[in-house]
Amino acid sequence: MVDSLLPVMWLIPLFPALGAFLNGFFGHLIRKKAHWVAIPAVLLSFLFSLAVFATLLKAHHPHQVTLYRWIASDGFLVSVGFLFDTLSATMLLVVTGVGLLVHIYSIGYMHEDAGYARYFSYLNLFIFFMLMLVLADNYLLMFLGWEGVGLCSYLLIGFWFHKKSASDAAKKAFIVNRIGDAGFILGILLIIFMVGTTSYAVVLDALPHHVQRHPMESGIVTAIAFLLFMGAVGKSAQIPLYVWLPDAMEGPTPVSALIHAATMVTAGIYMVCRSHPLYLSAPLAMQTIAVTGAATALFAGTIATVQNDIKKVLAYSTVSQLGFMFLALGVGAFVAGMFHLVTHAFFKGLLFLGAGSVIHASSNEQDMQKLGGLRKKLPVTFATMLLGGLAIAGVPPFAGFWSKDEILTQTLQKGHPFLFGIASLAAVLTAFYIFRLLYLTFFGETRLSTEAVHHLHESPPTMTFALLTLAFLSLVGGFLLGFPPENGAFHHFLSASIQMPHTEHHFTSFNLMLMAGSVAMAGTGWFLAHLFYRLRPELPARLAKKRYVLYWLLFNKYWVDELYDKTVLALSRSLSKLSFACDRYLIDGVVNGAGRLAVTLSGIKLFFDQRVIDGTANGLAAATQFLSGSFRKIQTGGVQNYILTMTGGAVFLVGVLVFLLK
Amino acid sequence: MIPLLFIVGLGILSALLTITQRNPIHSALFLILTLLSVAVSFLFLRAEFLAMVQVILYAGAIMVLILFVLLLTARDEVLRRSLFHRQTFVAVLIAGALAVELGYLLFREVPPILTDHSLPHLTDVAQALFTEYVFPFELASILLLAALMATVVIAKKEETP
Amino acid sequence: MTVQTLYLAFGAVLFSLGVLGALIRRNMIVVLMSIELMLNGVNVTFVAFSYFLRDVVGQIFAIFVITVAACEAAVGLAILIALFRLRPTVQVDEMNLLKW
């Protein structure tokens, strides 16, 4: 039955597109009922995605659908087409599944908001673009989705646009993304230049072959790999373009959960996985990816340890986890990276939604220093967040353990001990900051105002449903998908799309040792958090005072934003001032100059005009006067004078006649 | 020929005297003499009617009129003031030039006397006047009438109420 | 000296003398008389030609000339009388009201 549905699978992105359209243009009519349009749209997409998944589960071969020709110019052809393979199916489920849960959660969370319909419209629109990104069968179409999710991110971060901080954050997100996108575009252009098309099938076959045949020309392919990765750096918030993600927390929390944890930020990971043949042919690029990932993982992790805003902790945590994923990709463990993507979607989505629940319950209090002791009043939220925390920390048998451990193992096994060390440190920090968050928020005495305490209540079922679902997935998802390590169902499923040189996966004692090590890292982190925030709560303050330089550095996020502002932004500001000045003086110069020229010319003309015209007129008058003055003397009044003159004339004429004209 | 010469000479002489006499009455008298000599010269040309008309009209009517006016406007100072105009010199030149031109024309080509035709007789004159030239004749009558009226109107004394 | 030359010279001389008189004399009546003299010279020429060319038209024309001379003399003298009433003079150069 599901097989017969394959021909219509291309409808998957269209349901949310329709939903976005309806809510966008007619939302003001239904207002409070907007979710009746949005939810079914996503639900349908999810069900269809399940169907796709089921089909591919049985037979792993990919299915491609071309809808229509988009660009057809001389020799260059781009069509709108979808590729349904195991990789895209995985992403489909993540996007539509988590998307559906976030939509349901939003019913409760955004209940009182005035822009309810607008919110759902944007959310649907996002799903549409993300699905386009994921399903595209060529780079240009993927880029369409890429840009589209960037747009939706902007719209949703700046959802409460009346707040300056929100609109600033939205702009920052979009602009920083754009920097990455510039690289992405250049990469696509190079691809077109090299191969003549952007279709995955052609490109991912041609380029590696090209490198094989012409090893000397591997530079261009590496360049393409780097440029595409630049886009990923922007979209997936790695160093140095991660700065937008913490600011993006200005948006509604469900948005943070969906876009900035589960889906959009993972687009970069997906893209690299999709292009893995290309990356395998560009080892330099892969090294860079791995180093960037590891560095980001550690860097962001350090910042997360001292943040007080609950969402900021989670934001930096996301950056850090994305770093883990890129590390995996960089060392060649593509499947491991995807695995972590999926588990991360579960537990990070859960953590964000839980944080939303906390914020919603505490009368919009986000500062953890003002929270505490919420365990009793928010039991469901607490339980689910605890599960999420355990998952992210990498405690077995929760989801995060399996994926993170696999990454660490692969890193070490593929011969990157230094990176392994960095990643391990990051893992310890992960456990530390997440338990810190849990302790500060749920344990101890509450620091909320009595007013707020009064309002404390568990979230409505629409919200808790999502929490519970994700908690369940965080609990068993990792085990179900990823056990045995590197040989689990997930790996088998994905290996159809990601052809790797087959290596025997033996579960050795070495692996076991590493697993123990991972557990130890988690345990260490937990212990430190327990120490600092349960046993000796005065320690953090004392340490902060003693090592205040370090503390200041971390708390102020290494002043990266300030650095950017002083360098890049200052440069861009002065450039724009320069162009403005240029523009103004040039344009004004020309205009004023023209004006002055006209005035001068007319002045000359006036002068000339006056002299000449007046001169002529006056001259004429004077001449007339003179002449008439002379000629009037002829009028003597004497008749005989007249007769004389006449006679004289007549005689003269006669003389002429007689003597000259014979 | 000789008598003709005499008459012509008389005419020229009296014309000369006409324009050079101080007393205008003397000028008038000499003019009459000129007119009469012209009339006689007409006789020599067998234009009897015209000679008669000349004597009756010109010497008779017109000169009488002039004499009347002369007598009406006689003033003493006429005799005391200078006779000739200031522009006399130039006038003499011009008149002389005229005379020269005319003389030149005269002596260059002499018109022949067409003896094969008949001399115009009075009857011819009368006939022509009342057939071919009747229109100018009538016009001349109207002109005379007009002149008559004009004269009366212009010379009338202004009426005082 | 043919008879033609004589008559034409007569006419020419009369005419010239008439012109001279009209230009020279200060007395207006003498001027009028000079004009009559001119007309006479013309008449002589006309009639002479009538005789030479055996054509009657010369005489006809001479009649008309005399007629016109009569009118003109009459009207001219009338004007002179009228002017005389204005200024009691017949000197031409004192009739200069049209002077500039």
C-alpha cells in the first residue's frame, strides 16, 4: 500500500506550504483557531514521511522524482526534483516529527499571543523550506531551502519585533548567515563551472573521479568543499560564525527548540553528509571540519558553564553539540554524525521545550539565579528535563550516550588523539553545565518572588505531551537505533545512502574501555556540578572571585561579539559611511554643480542679453532720433524748396534717360 | 520764316521779362504779351481754333483773373524787398540743365513733317473732340464745375455770426 | 534751322523759363504766372507736333491743357486769397507754417 503512495510523496513539502499560505493570508479570520490549519498540515507531512520511511525500510534503494524544469538555459539545466533515500528519509522524520511536536507544544505556549496565526504561518513556512532543503536532488534547490530557512529563522527570531533586542537578534542571525551563504554560493558556482550542473547524482560522481584522474587539480575540489563548508559554518553556528545563535534565543522558546536545536542548525551537517563523496576527495577540508568542530565544541562548552540565562546555556550547548557532529564528519564518521544529529534533536528539543515550560510557569523568568526549587511544582517538566539532561550528558542507556560515544570512538580510532582529548573535555563540560542547569532550576530553595511562586503551575497537556514524547525518545531512542555500536539499525539504514569503505566493526575491549571512559566523563561532570551547586553552593561565587579574570572571560563569552563589532562591523560601518559621503558629495556635487552652471550661464546670457538687446533697442532709438533730427530740416515749409527739389530730381532722371540710356 | 522768327523771338523775350520784372503787374502784362505771341504762332501752324481759344481763355479770362488778384493783394513792400529767392543759384543751374537736356533732344533728332497726310482742320478737331475724346471732354466739364465750386468755397469770406 | 526746330525750341525755352520763374520768384502770383508759362510751352509743343505729324490729337490735348490751366489758376488764386486773409502777404517764403 505504501508503495503506491510513492508517486505522490512530493506532496510532503506542499502541505506546510499550503498551511503557511492559508494562515498567512487568512489567519486574521481564524485567529485563535490557526493551529487547526497548521497542525494537520504538519501531521500529514509526518504521516507521509512515515510512509516514505517504511518504504525505504523494506527496500533501501533511493527513489527520485522530478517535478518540473526550473532553469533551462543554454547547456545549464536545473529541475525541481526530490530525492527520497535513507538519508533524506531520516531527516524527513526528524523535521516533521519534532516539527509536529513543537507545533502541538506551541498551542499551549503561544496561547495568549496576539500574533498566533502569524506564528503558525511562519512555523509552517519553515517546515516547508526545511523539507525542500532536505528533499532537494540538486544543490541549487537545496540552496533555495537553505535561504528559506534562514528567512524563517529571521521571521521567527524577530517574532516579537517591537522589542529592539529581538529585531536586532533577527538581523544579526540573517546577516551572519549571509556571510556563510556567500561561501556557499561561490561553492555552487564553482560546481557549475567544474561540472556544468548542480544535480547530486552527477556532481558527487564527477568530482571525486576528477580528483582521481587529475590529482594535481584537487585544489579546486578542495576549494568547493571549503566553500560549501563555509555555508555550514554560518548555518550550523560553528566558529567563527556562531555568534547569532545565542542571540537567537530572543525568539519564542518552541522556535528555539525546533529551529535552533533540532532542524535548521543541522542543515549544515546534512549538507556535508549528502556531499560526503566530495569531502572524501578533499582530505584537507575534512581536517578543517574536524578541527573546527572540536574547537567549537570545547569553546562553546566553556561559555555555557557560567551563563545564567537558561536558554543561553542551552544555546551554547547546541553550538557545542554541533561541534561534536562536525568533528564526527571531519574524521569520516558520517553515520555517527547523523546519529548524534538525531539523538540531539530528541534531547535538545526536549530540553528547550522543558525550559519553555519552566519560563512559562515562572512568569517569564529566564535567569536561573532567580529560579530554583521548581521540582515539586513542576513534576512533569522536571522529570522530562532530567531525562534530557541525562541523555545529553552521555549517561547510558540514554540516547546521547550511544551517539557521543560513537563519535569519540571514531575520532580516536581514525587516528586523532588530540581531537579526542578536546572532545572528551567538552563532554565533561557538557555534563557539568547541564547538571548545573538542573540543580539551579529545580533544586534548592526557590529564589522566585512570592508573586511568581503563586502563579507556578505545571504546563498544559499540549505542552507536556511533547515533553513526554521526546523524553521517551531520549530514553530509548539511542539504544533502539544505535545498538550494537556502529552496527545498529540506524547504521544499516543509513549505510544505503552513505557509501563508506566497509570496515569490520568489531566490538573489542578497546571499545568497552572507551565506553567506560565516556561514562566516567559524564560522571565527572555530574560530580562537579553536584559539588558546586548542591553540596557547597558557596563555591561558585568564591571561585568566581578568586579566578575572576577567567570568570569574566567566560561570562562575557570571550568578548567575541565586542571584537567583531570593533573589527568587522567597524570596517563595514566606515565603508558605508564612505559610500554615503561619496554618494552625497558626488551626487550633490553633480546636481549643485549643474545648478550653479545653469545659474552662471543664465547670468552670462542675461548680461549679454541686456547689452545686446538693450543696445540694439537704444541704438535704434538713438539712430532714429538722429536721423529724424537731420531729416526734419527738409521740411522747410517753403513750397518753392519743394518744387526745386522735385524739379531737380526730374531733371536728373531725364538726364539719365537721355544721356545714359540711348 | 522771318515773321515766325520774329514772333518766336518776341515770345521768348516777353517770357524772360515776365519772370524778371519787379512789379508783378508788369510781369502780368508781359505774360499777356507772351500768350498773344503764342497764339500767333498757333496761327502759323494752321490751328486757328486753338489760337482763338488761347486769346479768349488764356489771355482773356485767366490773365484778367490774375490781374484782379494782383490788384486785391497789392502791397507796397513788394517793391522794396528783394526780388529773388535764396535758392536762385541752384534754380538757375537746374533750369539750365533742363534747357540743355531739351536742347540736346531737340537738335539730335528733328521730327519730319508728314506732308502726305492732310492737315488737321477745325472740323477734324470738332469731330475728334465729340467722338473719340468725348469722355475726357465730359470729364473736363466736371472738372470745371468742381473748380468753380472749389473756388467759391475757398475764397469765401468767413461768416461772422 | 528748320521750322520744326524753331517751334520745339520755342516750346522748350518757354517751359524752361517758366520753371526758372517758378523757382526763383518770391511773389506767389508771379510763380503762378510762371506755371502758366510752362503750360504754354507745353501747348506750343503739342500743337507743333500736331502740325508735323498731321494728327489732331495734339490740338485736342492742347485744349484740355488750357481747360485744366484755367481750373488750376482759379483754384490757386482762391487759395491765395484765403491765405492772404490769414497773413497779409504774398511772399512765398513767409508761407512757412508747415515748417518743422
